[in-house]
Amino acid sequence: MTAVKDNLENEQMHIQFAELPVFNQDRAKKFYIDHFGCAIVADVPMGADGWRWIELKFAGSETNLHFVKRSDDEPADQPVMVLVDDNVAGTAGTLKSKGVEIITEPQAAPYDPGRTVAEFRDSEGNRLVISSS
């Protein structure tokens, strides 16, 4: 175990992508590009059903966002991802002004009063958190 740990400490390990369930890939891609300035890393056919392998990148992040088929049509009742942004109120305000559903207005995080959080719903019904660092 020590050899594995020592080996990992010498390398830059990171998460390549986080999967986000979506119904409509084009709508989700547009949402994240328009609202967060994501760049397209990949958008290629995958399979016979028309589904594509799409990865988007947030500026300054090593982890990409990858869309997977959503298995149900229920909006997520728990957050599926946390985005870190030191201007939580500004970002939430901008999203709200563009018609994005804000679930929880910016407030002190109940688990960390020094941190500000807000929650919103994306175009696919996913519940996401914006959190200060």
C-alpha cells in the first residue's frame, strides 16, 4: 500500500470527466456554453441511436463535463454537482436574469457558515450548487 501511495503522490492525478444525466444533448450543451462559457472538448457520434459523446470544459478546470442519457424524467431532488465560484450572488443573479430556476438564493452554507452557496436547476432538471471556495 505504501508503494502505491508514494507513487500517487508523485503524479498529478485528476478526474477526467464528471457525468451529468441529460435528456437532450443539444439543449444541455447550449445551456452550459451560454451560461458558463464552457468549451467543447468532444462532440462525436457514439452508437446507432444518434447519441453522441459530448465533453465540455469549464475555464481553468481539469475535469470535463460529460453527458449521459437520463434514465427518468423526474427532476433531481438532490444536487448532482457543485460548481465553485467566488461570486455566488453575481452568478446566481445572472442565471436568474436569464430565466434559470434558482432553487435556493445565495446564503451561508449550513455546513460551513464561511461559505456562500446557491442552488439552481439546469435545462435538464439537474439540481446544482454554486459554492464559494
